Amino acid sequence: SFLSSFVNIIHFILNRTPWFLLVMAVFILGWRLGGKISKGILYAFLLFLIGVVGLWGLMNETLSIVIASVIISLILGFPLGILISSNDRMDTVIRPILDTMQTMPVFVYLIPALLFFGLGKPPAVIATTIYAIVPMIRLTNHGIRQIDKEVIEASISFGSTKLQSLIKVQIPQALPTIMAGINQTIMMAMAMVVTTSMIGATGLGMEVLIAVNRIEIGRGLVSGTAVVIIAIILDRVTQGLAQRSEVKHNAEQ
């Protein structure tokens, strides 16, 4: 299937990338976005620890599912958020649906994914996408709606079409909020790692699940810590990108 092939391609790229390049990339991102070289060293060291305890391969499997889910969430959630922001009636209809999706127990998402796709990576991607797409839609919608209408009207009065106004004015103005949506989407995708292991998603989540079933405290602690490390690194990097876009946005104003 397409989803299975998509995840396998990402997994292949991650597996073929030398470990030291990933560690170096995390170091540079942590340093440049965090503003301190100590942050880069810390994030790189934490990532290196995952390899030291022998969980690098499982980490790649987990990341392939998370990355695939986040990409699909962004592709679907971003345009949907833009569409809702320009239509009040659609916003009225979609808002309670998003509220329901956000408050529903995560295990509920496993049922339709399991029924339609069986066990394995595709249902894990579907369940994760359904769970993680909500903040992308919500914050894209919110970011565009909070822009001063006078700014939009000014751009149109100067000859911009609605599409040009959206691309050149509204999206850049809403970028800090949209970046926050991307950050939340990634965090919610990471939150599904252990849950999706119940429907056959391999990786660190499966390792945690096996450890729980066998009451192997050490094994569960190590693999659980690896999940936390990945979540921290992804969170700090995306927060750094969001802060940088906000600083750039404020400077332009």
C-alpha cells in the first residue's frame, strides 16, 4: 500500500544515514536554534545515548512512523485550516468535531484503523494522523483569523488578489501560530508511539509494550527514556524554529 511504502522509504533513508550525521545535525540545530552551544552538545549527547544502549534501529522505526504521520497531518491540516479560516459556517461545523477528536481517548482511534488496515505500520500512521492533525487545523485557522482585517483589506486595495493576500500577507503574519501548530502536531504524534504498538507498530513503543507485558522494569525504563529523549529534542528544535519565525515576524513589523 501507499502508506506502507511511504513509511518504508522514510525508514530506508534513516537507516542509510550514518549515525554521526544525525548526531551532528541535532548538535547544529540545537546550537543555532537554542542560541547556546551547550544546548547543541546536550541534545547531541542525548541522541548518542540512544545508540549506546542499542536502540538506534528501533528509534529509526519509530521516527519513520512519526515523520510519515506528521507529513500527512501537515499536508491535510494546513490547507483545511486555511479553508476554515475563510468560512465562518464551516468553522462552526468543524470546531465541535475538532473538540471531540481532541477529547476522545486515544485508544478509540485504533479501532477504525485496525478494522480497515489490519495490523502493522499503515494503521499506526492512520491512527496517529487522526490524533495529531487537530492542532495543525486549529492553530492554522486561529493564526489566520487573528490577523487584523485592516491589513488584509489594505493588501487587497493595493491590487492583491485573495490568493496573493493569503500567500504574501496572511500566512507570513500567522506563521508563529502555525509553527506552534506544527510543534503540537509532532508532540501528539510522539504521544501515540506506545499506543500504536498495540496494533503492530514496531519500534520503541513495541519495546515498551513488551517490557510492560513481561514486567521487565529495566527494559521498559530504557526504551521509555529513549522515547522521552526523542520527544524533547523534537520539541526544542521546533520551538526554536517557532521563536525564530516570531522574531523575524516582529522585526518585519
